[in-house]
Amino acid sequence: MTPRALVLAGYGLNCDHETAFAFEKSGGQAQRVHINSLINKEVSLADFQILAFVGGFSWADDHGAGVIQAVRLKYNLGREILDFVEAGNLVIGICNGFQALVNLGLLPGLEKDYTKRTVALTYNDSGNFRNAWVTVAANEKSPCVFTKGLSVLDMPIRHGEGKFFAEQDVLDRLVENNQIALTYAMQDGSPAQGRFPQNPNGSHNDIAGICDPTGRIFGLMPHPEAFIHPTNHPRWTFHREVQKRNGLEAPPQPAIAVIKNAVDFARQAF
Amino acid sequence: MPFVLEISLKPHLFDAHGASVARKARDYFGIPADSARVVTVLTLDMDLSPDQLESIRTEIFTNPVTQVSSYKPLDIPFDWAIWVGFRPGVRDNPGATALEAIEDILAQKLPPKSRVYTSRRYCIEGKISREQANTIATQLLANELIQQVKIFSQKDWDSSTGIGIIAPKVLLDRKPVVTSIPMDSDESLLAVSQKRNLALNPNDIPTIRKYFQQKQVVTARRRVGLSQPTDVELEYISQARSDHCNHNTFNGKFFYREQGKPGVFEINSLFKTYIEKPTLEIKAKKPWVVSVLWDNAGVARFDENNCYTITGETHNSPSNMEAYGGAITGIVGVYRDPMGTGLGSKLIAGTWGFCVGPRDYDGPLTPKLHPRRLLDGIIEGVRDGGNKSGIPTPTGCLFFHPGYLGKCLVFVTALGIMPSKVGGKPSWEKATQKGQLVVMCGGRVGKDGIHGVTASSEVFSANTPAGHVQIGDPYTQKKMMDFLLEARDEGLIAFITDNGGGGLSSSVGESARFSGGVEIALDKVPLKYEGLDQWEIWISESQERMTLAIEQKNRARFMDLSAKHAVESTVIGSYTDSGKLHITWKGETCAFVDLSLLAEDFPQWEFEALWASPEQRGLSEPVLSFPEGSYTRLLCDMLNMPNLCSREWINRQYDHEVQGTSVIKPFVGVFADVPSDAGVLRPVLSSEKGIAIAQALLPGYSAIDTYAMTACVMDEAVRRVIAVGADPEQIGGVDNFCWPTIASDPKKNPDGPYKAAQLVRSCMALADICRAYGIPLLSGKDSMYVDGHLPGEYGERHKVSALPTLLFTTSAIVPDVKNCTTADFKMPGDLIYVLGITRNELGASQLYELLGHLGKNVPVVNPTENIALYRTLHKAINQGLCASVRGVYQGGLGVALAMSALAGDLGLFVDLAKVPREGNLHDLALLFSESAGRFVVSVSHENRHDFEAALAAFDVARIGTVSDTGDFAIRGLDRRNLVETNVDTLRAAWKQRFGGLI
């Protein structure tokens, strides 16, 4: 069966087209669905195996990134989303979507409580929006379905509020459970250790993405759907020359692999 | 009874925004601010129960992990608390989304008068005087045009009442009135025009009076209850006849003379002669040019199934008054142009161009906003406007010059894409028809943008709307665009155009010309607040609105879709074929004018243009001896010039990857810090085809000759897209002219005829280069009156005029993005070539600027020579022969070589003796002459033979090699090493000026 991905749209979200494309390119079937179409029951979540919260500025992010989107969904679709999660389906939140997931409480989902806010994505230490490519390292011990088999990836970050923050006890739990699936890294994959610009926002523990304890809900600040073609990479013209000259070094793996992992998992699971 | 909610980060969390306020206070004004923390204040002007208040506070406005909040003033230590809030009527975007969220969690629609006002309280610590606190408040935090300020010391502060309750509600408290305007004589009408700031041109007045005196007009008007013209009608005429809407300057008659030469050259419309004519000639030869010169944007073929649309705008005067608001309104506004082109296109890119005074200006003049503050605000405005629209910003440019102290320039360009066919018909064709409904979509109407200039000098009362300075709302517009694209694809749109300058007056008036008439019920137009006069509703420039024509049968579906997207759409009338613009208010007619009135024979504007050559103006080359020692420090100082140094901090704030289409980003190289020649996008994700986009402006050259300036600007913009791999046969252009006032006036503008001649010469070059390079002008705009009157040291006022400025944008097809090239040197040992001839052309160069000269030898473009080279280079790029390509622009060869080296993080060895040149050139000219038509290319040894063979017919020379260390060495004509340094030193010099900005 071809896994079906529901890609949220509307209200200032703006990565819906390329996220849907990424799912299609990864062998899934994707549908962009306006948040209101889901609320009005024109479209049913139950018909999908993957739910994607995408990047953008939902409700202009005026009162904290992803906050109003989370309120809207919680008050209108709270039960449906929890049912969707409990049925073992996959949820990914990218950038604004990640911010919405932590405000909904779907992440980090400690003690399987998917309604409690215990972590936050707050203003970058630089105080400004930043678009830059970063290197991230996947935690091979993490149960995260989306990062399975991946090691080091390049992706762009594009946010003003991406600094991962939680109190120490929560951070400890995340480490313990291997819920920290993705961290900002140096080019060789070693930890960024808070260094700017490798850690672009001052995130605690270099956190770029976390999953819930089951590994089926995943949120990340960098944009895998922005690396869906070799020419998306900022150094692709260099990599092309390297390939031409010695034909040895393979160019970096497109980060769409994160999406493909989800599609492959869903295909096997359902 | 309003409630005031204060929210802040928990005390132990770092407040990045506050830290940046404190840093700017120290850096900009030397005020010893130790720290600052920001409190967000929400004033909830509505009735709420205690339970509701608590759930609003905890569920929406307080993040339990990071924030604290209270309906009482938060206890945060400060030496000074500065409160900043909007004036009444200023667009409060966060206030609007807060209201949406509150309705959501209360699960009820609030009464229409409910409002949320957002404001901020800054808690600042440090040994700061009241005067210094006032400086922070008025010169860093607030612009008193749109914001109000309260400053509290610890002593002034009452911890129980805090800032108090401030609800900047608009209360107009008046009934709308239509006024009849008597027009007994030309003089009396002119007097009314001046009094009401109608800005009617005195020459137009007889034509207007004649129309209203015609017998059949009088009879027809009497039938609908009108006699003398109403204010609605005269405002409509005034808008339509304004230079902004009607381009009277570019359509004017010019009498061009050259000093010392006999004869007058008469030009009947610059637009028709130098823009329309060449473009139509080129369109006839190039089938990819689809639709130009009439719609909101030009349309060109992208591929078999898609067209791309492009246009450019400026938003200068508003940005000059309120930088953030002006710039965000500008970029969000230009995005409506492709949306309103044909049956509507999806936005795929936006670009920026800023011209401002020196960032460190400390001279005697006092501009409205200091250039540093102005630039900060403009940058942020374009950031929020672009990023929140979900449209990538692939490129931009910045130019500093004291001429922009009088008025800054903010250029914004937009690209869209649309299917070639919608419902089986060409997407670029549209027309209104009798019986179709007039729909207004998007935002509501307030006093925004009405007669902006006079409004800004009005005295403010506590409830006067200050909406003439607008703040764009990308969120509302993004929702509207999502909706309209869906409506387009369902075939629901018959006609679409945007509401920009002139508001409904312009959009309805122009769309009604297709059907031949329209009836509008003005009382149906949704308002932000009551009390607007009819004429105000009609010409208001409130943002984020589109005007559409839809068929009656599609009304229900259209409205359903609109509701799904949470977009307000209102039927405000219908199209007719009566020949009339007929406007009613609650059934009573308030305007009844023949649409043909605007086609009447209004007198053409006329301009005297007198050119004096550089020699006649006494310009000459400076007498310079050459530096005796090393040139290394000179090169470093060149790289540190304000117009050459790194400005990474700007585009770094702009999302250039959204939509997943990015191929060549604004930055290239190992550290992604060197600006690319052009941006490249792949707008159709399933295709390998791309669009390159580049911009150039060289206002400095205007000080010598605007013909040369224009030719060089266009050549640069063309070379930029060639350098990344675009097809020279498929380049389109967009011209954006920004010029000082050209009308002659012995007192107010004594050099008007010279400035007019500068404009004529610029247009001549525009046409010449378009023809030579085969570039159709897909779109363009002009913005005149780039002058300001600034107070000086002694209370005198100086007129400051900008340099004549042309921003030229090129868009071009990249057949296969996989063949694109970038500027960075790729491999040590690669061979470095210079393509094109270097001439003794240092006039108005960056080198002369550094040395304090203007000179005379401004670069001259040889278009026929160049285009042959560009075509051949394009072939070489497509064959994969070039490892790197970069154009040589401002700063000359020295800077171009440095850029490729910095990008590749590789050094070089170059011998200037080998550079192809004309005449007896010295080292300085070889290194820094800004001759057009040149590139720096690096090539692998393997490709050397093929590359040299391919370019054998041209002035091309191998001048050196890429080194395997960071060493950067340039040998001069006398065989000594002029420059001996390394890339790290050069990078440090290049980043010294703005490297610390974020």
C-alpha cells in the first residue's frame, strides 16, 4: 500500500508544496489539506498514516511561534490527533511544525503524556531570523523512525525562534530516553558544543530535533524538504567539480532521506 | 473595561531582543545601557469573565516553559521603563491575530468592537539620564509618526497601575458626507484642489471643467440627482491623472538640447520612444515574450506549460518616514502585482535594493531618520514581509551615497509563475464583462495612505488615525493568495487586479474599461472603523486587497472557498456596459462619470532638457602618481569600502530556500559568505529548468554621464545572469527609474533642465542596449521627486537630490540548472582567465571614490562586442568547461579576483602584464578600472585546450593560477609583486565594516 501523508496548509504556513513534493518523491502519496478542511471534517485524519506539520508563519507567529496553530488544533482536533498518534501513525513537525508540536505537547511526550508543554523553542540567541545551512548528526541509539540509518546530514535552518530550551531535569530525561534524535554538528559530525554558527541558535545540548519515546513523532528545526534536489546544497557546484576531477567522493546525501524513512516505515507498518 | 496583560521571559532566561536593544543603545548612541528586558503588553478591549481571562492568559499568551505573565504589572527591575505602543489606526498585526486566537479558545465570535492592542515595555538598567532614556525611546524604539511613548523612572513608577490602560481606539464619530465642489472658474477649482489637497494639475483643470459643462453630461447627471462634481468624482480624476498612476513625466514631451550645439531634439513620450518601441520590436522576434506593457507584471514563457511573471516597484517616500512600515508595505505590495497579472500567478521570488545615506553619517544635515536607523528598519521590513509571505529572497543590492539622505530608495521586485492555460484559455488574457460581479478580497478599508503627505503634517489627537503610514500585513495577504490560487484553478476568476496606489478608484476604474462600465455600492465595502467619507473609501490605499470580477453563477463557490481560507470577500457592485462609472452610497448616487473622460485630451506635460557634457562641466581625470610600495593595504581598503564590503548580515535574515527551489543562493563559497552573481531558482520542482535573476545599480556613474551609467547598469545585470549559466537569448529586463525632480524652476529646481537631460540620455541608453542585447522590457516603473529638504547646522534647509538612479533587473531562463556555475575558485592549480578588455576607465570608480576623486573616464559599454562574447561564454559554460565564473563589477579586477579567491578559500598568483587591455594602462587601472564586459573564469588543466579554442576569437587571456595555499599574489607591469597577502587577511578586511552585524 502507498502510505498517505497529510500535509497541513493555510493560515500562513508556507512549506506545504515542497513538503508534499518530498513525500511524493519518496514514494508516498501526499495531500495538502487546509487546517479548516480538517476541522470541518471535509478530510479525515483517519485516512492517512503520516501527518506533517510544515514550516511557515502560522498566524504570523505573533504570539510565539506555532502557539496559535497549537491552540487552534488542540481546541478543534485534539482528540482526533491523539487517536491518530495512539493508532501508531507517524507525525513530523518541521520548523514551525516542530514549534506547533511542542506547544501542543505531542513532543516530547514524556510519560506518554501528549498534552503537556515541557520544552520550548524560543528566540535565537542572535536575536534575529537566520537562514543558513547547518550540519546535523543523527543519534543512532534513538528510537526515531525518521533518522533511522542516517548519520550526518546537511540542511538549511530558517527561523527566528529555534533555540531549544528545557529545564535540566527534562533535558536529562530526553538524553536518557535517546529522544534527542538530531543535534547540530561540526562538518565532520562531531558535536557543535554550542559554537556559533554551527549551532545556529544557542539550542541547549545542540538539539536540532527530538522524537517522542516511541520514535514515531518527530520534530526538527532544519528543513529536510529544502534538500530534495542535488542543486539545493550550497556547495553543489564544488561537489560537481570534485566528482568530475576524481569521480570518487560522493556528494552529500539529500536530506529528503528523513522523509523517505517515514514513507518506508509506514509502508511496512500498515 | 480593558484588561492589560503583561508577558515576559522567565527571569533566568536570556532575552535576545532585550540584549540587542541594550547593545544598540551602547553602539549607536554611547548610552551605558547594561541590560534590557522586554515585556509584551496586550490590552484586551472587550468584556471577559475572570475564568475567560485566565484561560486566555494560560492557554494562548503564556508559554509555561519560558514565560511569566500577569494582569498586574510584572515586577522586573529597571532604571528606566519605556513603553511603546501604536497610535490609533496604525495596523497592529499581532493585535489582529490575538483576537483570532481568543475567539478560537472561547469558541465564540466576539462583538465587532472588541480589540486587542499590543505594545511593549522595555525595562532598561544602567546609569542613564532621562535625556538618554528619551533618546533610546525616540531614536531606537519608537517612531512617533506611528507610535506613542511613555517613559518611567523608578520614581515615576506605580507598581500597582504600571503603564496604565491605553487603548488606541479610532473614534471618528462623524457621519460620512459627500461634498459638491463648485467650479465657477478655473481659479476657484484650483483653489478647492489646493485646499483639499486634490493635487489636480492646473493644466488639467480646463479639460475637467469642460467635461462637466457639456450639455449631455449635465442632463445625464441631473437624472441621477447630481449637478456639480462631487468630491468622490474629483478624487477619482485626481488619482487617475496623478504622475504615479498616469506616468505623466515618462509620457511627457521633452525638448532636448546639448550645450553648444544647434538644434532641439523633440521627444514625444520617453515611454513610447525608448521603452515601448524597442520592446515591441524585440517581442516580434522573440516568441517567449508573452505579454508586456499593460498588465500589473510582464509575462514570459518559462516552459511549455508555464509562464513566469515579473515586475519591480519602489516604496521610497513612505520608507523614508517610517522605515519598517514603508519597506514591509512595499514588499508585500509588489507581491500583489504578479498575483494580479493575467488570471493570477503564484509568487516564486522577491528581491531587494536599498539606497541610503552613509551608515556612519555624522555631518551637519539632519535627515528624517538617521541612515543607520533607516537601514535597520528597511531591512527588518523586507525581512518580515518576505519571510512571512513564504517567498524566497534570492538576491538584492545595497548602495550608500549622501544623495539619499534627502530620500532613501527601497526597490522591491517580484517574480511569479502561472500555468500557460487556465480552463483551456491563455492565462495572461483577461477582461471584465457586463453582468460580472465586482469583488473586493482581503483586508478592510481605513484611512490608510490617503493624501499621505498632508496627513503626515497634521496634528495628532489621542484618537486620530495615523494610518497614512502603513504597515503591511503579510499574514492576511498570504491567506488571500492561497485562496486566490485555488479559486483560479477552479476557474472562478474572470479578472483580477490589485489594490495599490489609488485603491478601488484605480482598480475598479481600470477593470471597468474592459466591460465599459461599472456600478459600485460603496456602502458595501467593509471598513476597519466607521466614519470614513465616501471619497476616502474610494481612494484609500489600505493594503492586502485585490479586486476581482466573478460570474454570478460562481458566487456561492467563490464565497465558500473564501470562508475556508478565512479570507474576507465582499461583492461591492457589478460591471456594466453603460460607459459610466456609477457609485452609490445607500442607494444615492455620489459619482457618475464617463469612463471615457480619462481618454479626453488632457494636456501633455512638457520638459526642457539641457545637457552639458562632462568636459563642459569641467570634469577631468585626476593627476595621480602610482603608489610606490605594496598595493596590499590599498586592496584591503578597497574591500572595506562601504559599497564593496560584505553585507552578509542582510540577506542572511531573508529566507532564500522556502519552496525548495534554490539552486544558486545569495551566497556562495566554502563559508557561504561571498555574494553570488545572480540567484537561480528551479520553480517547477519536477523540472530541471531554472530562472536566473540579478540586479544592478551604479548611481555613482550618473555624476559623469547617465548614458554611460545606464549602459553599464544593464551590462552588469546581463553579465550577472550570464555568469551563472543563463541563456543570453532569453533575458528579460525590468527598469526602475528613481530620479530627482526634473521640472525646471528657477528657484526651487534651478538645474531641472540638466536633470531632465540626464533622464533623456538614460532612456536613450536603455533603448540602445535593449536593442543591442535583445532584451525586452518585461516591466518597469518610475519614481520621480527623489529630493529632500534637510535642516542644516544653523536652521537653514538644504535641498538634497539623489543621484539619478536606475535599478535594472534581469530575469533569464537557465535551460538546465545542473550546468550552473558559481564564482568560487574550485581547485588549486586551476587556470585563471580574464575575458574582455580592460580600459582606462576609472571615472566614478570605487578607487577614485577612495582617493577622493570623481574623474571623467566613466566606463563605456561596447554592446556588439560584448554580446558575441557572452554567447560564446554561455556555450562554454554549458559544455562544462568553466570551474568558476564571476563578472567584473565595481572595484574592478582586483576585487573580482579577491571575491573568487575568498569564495573558494584558495589563493592565487596573477600577472597583470597578461591582462587584455587597450592603450597604455598602469597597474592601478588594470587592477581597479571598472570597464564593462569582463569576467574572471577559472578552468581546469584538462579543459584548458577546449576552453581556449572556444574563446579564441575574443580578447581572453590566461593571467595566472589558483594556488594551493591561501597566498594571494598579484604581479605588476614592472614584474614586482604589487599585492602579497593571503585570503584570511583579505577576508578580514572585507568583513571589518559590517561583519559584526546580525
